Amino acid sequence: MSTYITVAEAERQLAAARAEAAKLERENALQELAVQGQEGAALVEELTPLATKINTLQNKRLELYGLLLQARNQIAVFSQPLDPLTFPSTKQIAKHDEQLRSWKQRQKELQRESMKVSEEEWSARQRALLLVAKLTHLKFVTSNLSAIASGLRPGQIEGGLFLVGEDLLGHSDRRYD
């Protein structure tokens, strides 16, 4: 008996080995899909409350901006001395000066609070951007693994080319050509 095998036998063995490798690759892709699905679900679970937090912080920041504008306008009003033609009393002048000091103090408080909220919002946005980037990557990986699990190659179009029933203008027939 010779150690040589026929070409047909070698091709049959090669086809069997390729089929087994493809089957193993599909099974591995299905297992990896399950892992990617769990990771994606965890990321979405973390991203959802973070998005709510970002919206809340953004609304707070915008509210504080409006209050800062109000304080700035009030400071501008109270920075003007009282009209001497109204003959303001010493008490009125003191009250006017107190209002100016009060608005300046309020502006400082609002600025501190606004900076704190802005920094917190920025931090949350940075975290959200990182999570969205990871989710986008997971979507591509999942898409590729899904193709492999169904016996295709990543990027391979299932079914090939097909005809579209409309032209680019949206007409479904050729009367307008």
C-alpha cells in the first residue's frame, strides 16, 4: 500500500477540514456575540442615567447663566449713582450701596456654583463620550461577529446586488427620462 493519496481524496479531506473550521468559527462567533451583548448591555445601562444627569446639569448651568445675567444687569443698575436731582437721602444712598454689595456677593456665589456645575457637566460628558465610543466599537464588532456566525465574511453582502424600483428623483417608472 502506498502512502500517496489521490487528488480527489485530498480535496475531500480539505473540504471536510474547511467545513469543520468554518463550523468552529461560527460557534466561536456565537459565543463571542453573547459576551459582547452583555458588555453592550452594561454600557447602555451606565449610559442611560449618565445622559439624564448631563441633561439635568446642562439645564442647571443654563439656569445659572440666566441668573448671572440678571445679577450683572442689577450690578450695572446699582453701580450708577442715584440721581442728584431727586435729592436722595443718606438712608437711600446707603440702601442703594447695600443693594450693589448684595448683588456683587450674589454674583460671586452664582459664579462659584456655575463653575462647579460646569465642571461636573464636563466630567459627565467626557465619561459619556467614552461610553459612546465603546458602544460604537461594540456595534461594529457585533456586526462582524453576526456575519461570521451566519457563515459570511465581515462586510460581505448577503444576496448580492439587487435592483431598486425607483430612480434618484423618486419616480417609480421611466416616463420622466
